[in-house]
Amino acid sequence: MNYILGAAGQNAANARAGARHTDRGAFLDAVSTSWVTLDPDAYPFTRAVAGQLRDHDDREQFLAGLDLMLTGITALHR
């Protein structure tokens, strides 16, 4: 339940925080570009995933998380 409600809350907060007419692709590209400029010693992971941010799909990630949890629940109750 925490996963589902947490994701819903996060997406709602993100929708309210952004400008109404912000292009999602342009926003993710700008954030990704800023991550690439971070200090590589202080932020090695963030820099490593910066390129993935541009193309990630929130819905796909959410559904993969649900699938993972349901697979685990199914395995426990066999």
C-alpha cells in the first residue's frame, strides 16, 4: 500500500510543483544536463544515471515495481 500511495503522492506533488505548461521532456533534459556537470567525486551515481533520466518512463517504472511485489507475494503463498 505504501508503494502505491507513495507513488501517487509523489506524482501529485510533482504535478503541482511544475509549471502547468512545462514540457516534460525539456524538463528532464535540463535536469539530466545539470546532473552531468556535478562533481564526479561527490556525485558518481547521479552522474552515472543522468543519461537514463532523459528517457525514463514513470508509468513503466511504477508497473515494474507492482509486478515485482506481486511476483514476491505469489511466491510466498504457493
